[in-house]
Amino acid sequence: MKISTWPGATVLAAAVLVGGATSATAQGPTADQRLDGVIVVAGNTCTWTNAHTSANPPSALTVDRTTINTPGGNLGCNGGITASLNNNPAFTFDDAAGLARTDAIDITGKQSFISCRYKATNITWNRDGATRKYVNQAFTATKTSGSFLCPGSVTTAAGDASMLFH
């Protein structure tokens, strides 16, 4: 994997923290304030399950990064990448419009001896039908620190990340 492509995986991990939402009229089991996430960057996939959230959508909520990052969580990536979330992302929901928004995702990614830290702000997510799954709109994260080998920014294409609140 090219080092220039892996920082997107860190953005992915952060994005994954965000969960999906259903419409206010959707029916289903009671949510348990958990979030699963997936992101694919340059053919590499990062996932986690059962991260804790402070509330259930459509209420505003934050995601607890300690329940995503290891050892408390199970964030894992393929392709020799490791990632960790540096903030507790805050989400707001507009069920009428089928959208969720994240204030910021701050992620550090590592591959071998190279570490890169990126931050994306004001990320918008589209709800998938009447579920609490959200899929990202394209966003760009800017490098905030790390090796000179890290690109200055990385873009995650629309649909390359999803969050599922449950």
C-alpha cells in the first residue's frame, strides 16, 4: 500500500464513529446507544463495532473514542495500518432531511514507522432509507501533524464510509 493513500484510513476510522439514523417514524428495536463503522480507503478497510454514544439518534450525541480505540474498543484496519481517534465526535441529526452532521473527526494513522494526523470538519452523512445507517458525503481531511511523507490532505469519496447506530 502506498503511504500516500493510508492517511485516508485514519479519516475513515474517525468517520466510522458517526452512526446512522432512521426517521422519527421508523419502527424497530430500542436502540442501545452503540455505533458500528466501516470505511474503505485505497482498498484498505477499517472497522469497529459497539462504540458507545451519549444518546440515541435523532438526539444530538457524542461518540466515546475510548470505546473505538484499542484496548477498550476494537478498531482494526487491514493493509498494515493502525488508527486511533483523537476526539469524541459530536453528531446532530435532521431526520426530516435524512441527514447527520459531525463537528470534527481527528484521527492519527500509522504504517510502519510513519505517523500522520488528520482532521476533517463539518462532515455530512446521508441516512440510508428508514434505518439508522448513514453513508458519508465526500470530505477532505487536512494534515495537522506527522511525517513529511504524509500528504497535506486526504479525501474520502462519497459512500466510502458508513455508520450504523443501534
